[in-house]
Amino acid sequence: MEVDPQKKPTHQAHPQDPRPNNLDPNQFKMVNEPHKFFVVGKVIKVFYIANAGGPFPDRESVRGKDFTTVALGEIAHHSIRRFVIVKKWSDEWYCYGLPITTYGGRGTTKPGVNQSVHAIIHTGTTPPSRLQGEGKMNKDPLQMIEISPDEKLDSNSRLNLRKHHVIEYNWKVKEIGNISSRSLPKLMAYWRASRENTK
């Protein structure tokens, strides 16, 4: 079936999806003074939408709460994601953020993940232990100071120190914490080294 490119895509919540159809406006907001808000070391949440990639065996294989069919029959993946800001400019309206993920609870043991460009990121004073099989992840853990108890990180959270994403200043975001003053110099050193060592 051909898709009309001029027809706006529609999306309804998955029947078993307990989440609301809309972002909570009391939590996710556009920032009035983005150049003051988006600073190095801040940790944010955003509703992130990306090409789902593929190939997929069939449409049924990607039916679910985190996938939507959009224009031209393509599939988008969307989820709430966390990012640590590592680069900003005074004359631009975007910054760079490094993604936080648990890789489905597997940490960097997930096949295909480069352990050497990841670090544990944690809340609380004591970092969690590495998972069995994470011996090549040799960076020191990085501490996030959460702004509320609701923003504590999963013990399997990992920070990808190489794969930065563009964060636009007109996105709706939620602040969840900041990298601690002790961990911030390590974070920046790790990020710079990961960018330089691309071979």
C-alpha cells in the first residue's frame, strides 16, 4: 500500500502502554534562557525520536509503545532519554550531549558495544560494581548529583563517551541533575580522549 506523503502521520497509544499520550508540561519544558540553562555537566531528559533503522522482518515485529510509522512508511523509534551536556557555544542554538543507557540492563556486555569508550554513571556516593564481563571498561565511575530522589539512576547505567548527540535548544527538556565537581574533570578528559582516539 502506498503512503500519501502529504498526509500527516497519526499515532495512538499502544493498548497496553500505561504512559500518557502527552509529555507532562510541568516537567518537560522549552527553556526561556537556553544559553544559561544548557551548561557543561548538566544532565537532562528529553523525548528523543530517531530513525528506527532495520531491516525488520515485518511490521508486526516493531509494533509497540516505542515505535511509530511516520511519513513515507518509515518507522521511528521514540523514548525518554538522558544526556550529559559536554559542549556548548555562545553563538549557536544547540549543544552536544552524551547518552546514558543501560543497554537493556546488560551494561556494556551487550554484543557490539565498545566497553573502552564507556563509563559507569551513578547517583549516590558509592558507585555500583561492574557487571561480570565488563573488564574492558576501565574508566573511573562518574557521579551524577540528582535534583530529586525520583531521578536516581539504574545501577546498570553507562555513559557513552564517544557518541555525542546534538541537543537543540528548542526541544522540551527536563533537568535531572549535574555531574559532581569531582567527576566533571574526568568526564571532560574522557570525552576528549574518546574523540581523538577514533582508530
